[in-house]
Amino acid sequence: MIITRRTFVKTAAASGAALVLPAAAPGAPPAPAMRAVPSSGEMLPAVGLGTWITFNVGDDPVLRDECAEVMAAFFAAGGRMIDSSPMYGSSQPVIGYGLEKLGRPEALFSAEKVWTSSAADGPAQIEQSRRFWGVPRFDLVQVHNLVAWETHLETLFAMKADGRIRYVGITTSEGRRHDLFEQIMRAHPLDFVQFTYNVVDREAEERLLPLAAERGMAVIVNRPFRQGALTRQLQGETLPDWAAGIGAATWAQFILKFIVSHPAVTVALPATTRVDHVRENLLAATGPLPDAAMRERMAAYVRDL
Amino acid sequence: MEPAWMSEWWTYRLEDFLLFSPRVYWRMFELANAAFWPLHLLTLAAGLAIVLLVLRQPRRHGLWIALVLAALFAFVGWSLLWSRYAAINWAIAYVAPAFGLQALLLVIGGARGGLAFDRRDIAGRLGLLIAVAGLVVYPLLPPLFGRPSASAEVFGIAPDPTAIAALGVLLAGSGGLVPLLLAIPLLWLLLSGLTLHAMGDPQAWLPLLAAATILAALTLRRIAR
């Protein structure tokens, strides 16, 4: 093959573009939509990776490798946030195994939780979690389900001030204790809040989501598929024709697009054990997203099924 | 470290304690079976020998039967509950010692003397039937529920058939702390059944049925008195 000046310039230009714009490379998946963390301006992909149940595989070597493959696909598709908790059994060491196997991807945004009723045990638990992950520090640590939240928040804000973590948050799920959750949001300068929100669980739209926007807090959405029950329930139903207009090819994408299109939502956290599903989830954060009118149409459609 | 749910248990549901998928749960038995094979042959032989001893020489060998059961409870508590199950379900770390306690109670019950397996009323006979079912039928279940045979639960290796067979034998027993020895295996079957139910596993009714049958047999015996 004769290399002409023109082909050389074209090839060099393409190579240069690939270095700065990996998502634009041929064959690479489209980059997911990014959302800013209000307290810092840091940009995060709108779809993360949850590990509740899916990563709790114990010492099973086959399943550990499968989890590592899911993580590899997640990072390859442009994902960053992985979220776990001491409550999730062996999920933390399994994440650590995957990160080690993948050569400690720099893209990782580590989101953990503190979950012990003894406030004094909080720092030791966070340190144990850090060792399981094998990271120098966590990006985000959240008080899980508001357990012993007052003292844990003191610990977390002190750790943030010392640079031992970057962000502080609180979590709840399935509509638990929203009143207290709201009080804490009003009283403390949290970086992140995490709660359940999806096309059928919309209670958060009334107070928590507007309050997060007002207070400048990033929102992580857990249980987007109601722990798989929602996607199973919709499995036999036909996706409406108009879903193609918002780029939703599956029910999972339909649900995720509904979630991440809420202006106050920062990251949705679907969990999966399958590589094809993690790719499908990240793709939900690409392409067109529904506007307010379309979101209402989506919710009504699912409600009427 | 005190688990968080202890202080705020009312905010949790049974499903919240289901931390693992059915696939992970059944693969745990596959891996344990692969690790311990061919120990299964020995534990099954020990179980069948216990039933034969109870049938043929009901007033002798009480101590030996208790010691064998104690060894198997201790082994299952350590090898499966503590070393494997607790890795995917932290709550089991609090349950595994109960199997050790059961082993201790069996040793004490046997060593005190007076432990015999001579009850041949309806409850006693039903107990031996249940014991045989725990020994022989339980390992054959996986294909009926669409699982590979490699995930079979075997007496002396897995907790459910161990608890079921032991309860069956104990139904035929008298003296030597027998009423006390029923508590931990019964509570285990309840916990196991609820866990399988939360997993949506079609086998969930089996440990619950076994526990209910044992309780019904005990009630019948009390009424017949």
C-alpha cells in the first residue's frame, strides 16, 4: 500500500481524534449523557452500576469472573459510578476482585455506604470497605438507610474536610422514612442523596427531587427496576411504537430513560449480572431523552397496562 | 460490629435480607458438593446406619447416635454455614454457632445417659419415615425443580436434610434432652423455608412442610397422652 500525503493526514487526524474522543472511534459505543454533581461541577455518566444482590457471589470463582466481565463492559461503555454497601454480603470484595482484574480503571467513581448502628464503628467499617475495594479512598460515602445518621454524618463531613473522601451522602429506598430524609436534606450540606424512583414509584417527585434541585444535591436513583420485578412484569407487554422516538428499544431502556430524564436526577443505578444488559443500560443514557410531556405519557402508559 | 438492622429492624422486610440470587445459592451447594465428594457416601451411610440402629436396637447405641449427629451438625455448621453461606448472607454468621450449640447439646444429651430411640407410637414411626425421606429423597430433588443434580442437598453436608433427618430420628427418641434437641433444627427449617420463599424458589414449602409435620406429630403425641 502506497501512503499518500492525503491518506497520511487523514489517518493521523483520525488517530488524534480517537485519543481525545474515544467514544467517536469506529465501533465504540456512543458516550452516555453526562450529569454535573452540583456541589463540584464534576461530570458523571447518568447511568451507574448497582451491586445489590448481583455482586454477592461469595467465593464462587466462575461468578466472580462474570462480575468482572460486567464491570469491564460497564467501563467500556463509558460507565463510572459503582455503588455498594457493607450490607450487600460479599459484593465489596467481589468489586475489589473485578477492579484488580481490570487493572484499576481510572474512570471508577466509587460510591460506598456506612451501615452500622454503632457510631463508633463507622470509621472502622469504612476502612474495611476501602480495603475490600482496594482503592486509596472512596469518592462518595453515604449513610445507608439513615442508620445512626447523626454521628455518621459528623464522621463523613470530617473525613471530607481531611480529604479522605470527596463527597458525603445519605440513602434510603422504597419510600422509607422520607420525612426524616427531607429534614436531613434541609439541615445538612450533602453532596449526594440516594432514593428509589422509577416510572411507577414516583413519590420522590413531590418533595425529594425538587428539594435536591433546590439544595444543589446530586441524586442517585436506586432500584430503578424494582429489583427486577418491574422489567419482569413488563416483559410480556408490547413496547409502544412511540418508544422508538426516544430511542428506547427495550423496557429496561424505557424505564431508565424515564428516570434519567428527570432534571434533578444525576445517576440511575441499575444492577445486573449480564454483560448485554449492562451495555443496554448504558445505551439508555444515549440518544434522545423524553421531555416532560413525554414522561407523563410514559408513566400513564405503564400505569394503564 | 453490631449489624444496623438490629437497632432499626422495623424498617426492614424479609426481602431486604435476601442478599443473593437463587443461582448463587444453589451454586454454593454445587461447589460444596464438589469440594467434599466423596464424603457424601460416608454421611449418607452414617444416616442410614442410624435409622437401622434405631429400628433394630432401639434401646442401645443412644450415645453413639447422638455423637454421630453431633459431629454432622458441627461439620455442616462449620463447612457450609460458617465457611460458605455466611459469605453471601452475613446473618448466617449469627446462625452458624447454633449448629455448634446443637452439636454440644447432642453430646451432653448422649453423655448423660438414658437417651433411647424406642418410641414406636405414630409420631415415632412418622419420624423415622421423615428421617428416611431426608436421607434418600432430598438428594434426588434437584431435577424435579429444574436444577442440576450437582446442587443436591445431602444429609451431613447440607443443613436442610441434616435437620430433617435428625428431627425424624429424634421423634423416635426419649430421654437425654430430646425436647430441647428439637428446637434448633426446627428453627433452622423455618429460616430456610422463609429464605427460599423470599427467593421465590419452588422448593420453599419443603423445609416448612417438614417442620410442620414434626410439630403436628409432636402435637398428636401430646393429645394421645
